[in-house]
Amino acid sequence: MSRPARQGPPRSAGVSPASNDLPRGWETIGLGELGMGRTQNIEPAKRPDEEFELWSVPSFPTARPEIVLGSAIGSNKQRVQPGDVLLCKINPRINRVWCVGPKAGRTQIASTEWVVFRSPLFYPLFLMWRFREGAFREALCRTVAGVGGSLTRARPKDVARIEIALPPLAEQRRIVARLERLEARSRRARAALQDLPALLAQARQSLLAAAFRGDLTKEWRRTHPDEEHGSSLVAALERAHQQAGGHKRGNAAQATEGVHDLTPADFPSSWGLTDLLNLCRPGKPITYGILMPGPDQPDGVPYVRVADFPGHEINLATVRRTTKAIDAAYARSRLSAGDLLLSIRGSVGRLATVPTELHGANITQDSVRLSIAGRLRTAFVEYMQFAVSMWGMFGLCRFLFPRLPSSARSCAASRRALPGSTRRKPRTKPQWQNWTGWINPCWRRPLPASSSPRTPATSPHPPSSPGFSLKTAVHKPQRSQRSRRKEVGGSQLKAIQNRLGTA
């Protein structure tokens, strides 16, 4: 590659390899030899009615120059032309390199914060890519002066001394063509990655549906026919509550019969069917917590809010504390290590397991405590409730409860197939008619307004339906009749009062 004799400032150590390490035909050259700064100044304000094509630093993120009248430009600029390479000297830690595009009839000008390169020795797009490369950016940052941030600028004299390796023009074009093909593939990959979360969510739903239909343990059930039947486990759970004097009354409404259409054909023959309240420890019913915890007390009792478990894991750093007196008034909702929390207001459907650090803590009215019986695997119930929350439902579920070893295998299979990201807050929010509305199970479609809560409309299960249904368990805290009347109207309020027995 022939070029004129070198002129300009002495070279300094730059970013190019030693001459004997360069490919054949490549040469080391200082940036001062690439037509650096060979531009003319212009005062656009002297031509107030003319439109200019302004290549400014603020417009760089838009990837297109501004079209501005001369009267709106208050400072001097420099003339540029198609093929000029612009290297931003202000705060060079930000990678800003531009190549001036074809002329569209307007005078092309650029901010003086750009260092302009114009020479027949380089292919403009090659130099643009070279200036974006990491090693060059490091060399450019070593030329800065200023106190920091936007006040730092690369010193043009030092920039001119940076050396780069320059291949022949034909090879420059070939390198650019290869880079552009790779960049196009990268853009396609980024676009595909943007769709990945939705695909993962669908995969999670399908996996959880398969787990709680019994599909994941079908082979295991065939090879272990003598394991305890799920109905025996259900009977033992119900018997434990009876021996303890029945279900202790919490602040959760009793399950309403007739809101599901499950039959034995919906799940494996060795599975049993029960309500979530039977899965809780006797004496520790499903319950929500403190209505008004008051200001944070440094020496008080910790309480968990829904905001404390945004990713299905409690963040101990954000947990607040309430007074011992308020905690004592809500002793029924105190937590034990291993309890499950389910959010019922705001971000409905979040789940979290109570760590040992929060043993004896409390909760607010926005979540409920699920203290799972000792003979059950809490992780299985957690995954079941997580599946419920993903389908936009919450509350007291009719559980398709397998034999205990089968539930362990379903849980283990779910854990293997579900990475940590699957425990994030589901994107889909549940749909409501009002705060006591009834939701048709598994497919997120509210029942028709004419449907009675005790005689719900039915619909065939979709392919991904796990075959279990919703039963309402937890009502929001009592509010004044006036505030409820604003939400649901007088006639609906009367129906609510009749159902709650408060009319």
C-alpha cells in the first residue's frame, strides 16, 4: 500500500502490534497521518434561514444527524463531508464514533467536539470499527485532560500520536464486510433473546402442569405400586384436624362447595383430593396478619410485607419491625421457620419460604401464612401454589395430592427443570370481577356475571390445565361499608353481607 511520506507529530506507543508481527501488507501508522482535523470552520448563525445537517454529540444516540436552521445554532461548527470519520473527544469513556453519511442537499456540519479524520488511506467504515475496539478506547482514555466526567476531553495532540495497524484498502473492505455479517447475526440473536423470557414462561407452565397432572411420575408409579395411596394420606391429614378439635377459625373464609368440577378421572388413581386448609398444621389455620403495623421500630418484632419477597425469596435487609403490643394482638399470624407466605393483595401470587432468621416474626394483611403439616413436603405444596399463581389464581385449592414419595419425585423433577429465574414474579396478573369475584379455574377467565358463586359456569380444560380448580379461601380485611359501597355498589354489597353473615 503506497502512501505519502509521514508528516505530523512524532508517534507514541499505541495499540498496534510490533511491525514484525503484522500480517503481510499491513503497516503501522499514527492517527496524525490520517488527515486528522483537516476541516474548515463555519458560522451557521450568519446564514439564519439555511437548513444544516448537524452531526452533534447529543444526536449520536439517535443514529441520525439533526436538521437545524442556522438561526438556532449559536456556536461555530466545522464542515464535514460524506465518508468523514468522527471521533468524539468529550468524555472518551463513552464509545462514540460516527461515519458521515451521504449528502442530502444540505450543508453538512459537525460539532467541534468531534475529531474529524479524512484520508484516502482508509476505508471510512473500517476506521469507524477500529475506533470502537476496546484496546483503542483504552489508549484514547489515556490522552484525557480535565477533572472528570463530561469535563474530560481527549487532547488532540496526544490522539494524533496514537498508532494503529492499517491493512491494504481491499482488505479493509473485506474486514468490514465480515464485521457487518457478524453484527447482523448478533442483532438477530439479541432479538431472539428478547423472546426467550416468554418462551421460558410457557415452558414453565407446561412443566408445572405436567408435574401436577402426574405425568412426571407416571413411570415411577408403575414401578412402585405398593406405596401409600394418596387418599390414605388425605384421611390422615383430616383425622389430625379432627383430633385437634377441628379447624381452628382464622380470618379466612370457609371453602365454598361446588366451585370445582374435578373427578377421579382428572388425576392418577393413586392420588387423593383435599383442600389446602387440610394441609396446614392443626391449630395454625390460613390467616393474614397485621392491618396497621405502624412506624418502623428498631427494637421491635419483624414483620414481612409483600414488598419483602419480590423474587419469591424474602429479602431480610428490607424487613421492618413493629411494636411488641401490635405483634401480640396478631399472635395468630406469627411465623415459624419453613412456613409458606402467599401474597393476596397487590402483587397477587408471590410465594416465599420463611427462613430461620424470621422464626417468630409476623406478616401484614397483604399475605397469608401456610403452615404445612409435618408429614408433608413443603416444597411440593410450594410448587403447587406456584403453579396456581402462574395461572393467575390464588386462594384455597382443591389439591390433587399424590402419595408422599410421588410428591417428593414431582418436586425433585420440578426443581431440576426449573432454574432460579422460574421463581420470579409471574407476568400475568389475576383477573377479577371485584374483590370477592370468582375466577374460573386454570384458564384466567372470570365467570359470567350471571353465574352464581355456588353454581359456576364450566368449560373444558385447556391442554395445559393441570386439572385442579380454585376454591376461594382468603378475603381481604374488613373495610367500612362506605368504602366497599364505592367499589362494588349497594346491591353487590348486600350480597356480600349475606354471604359473610354480616347483614
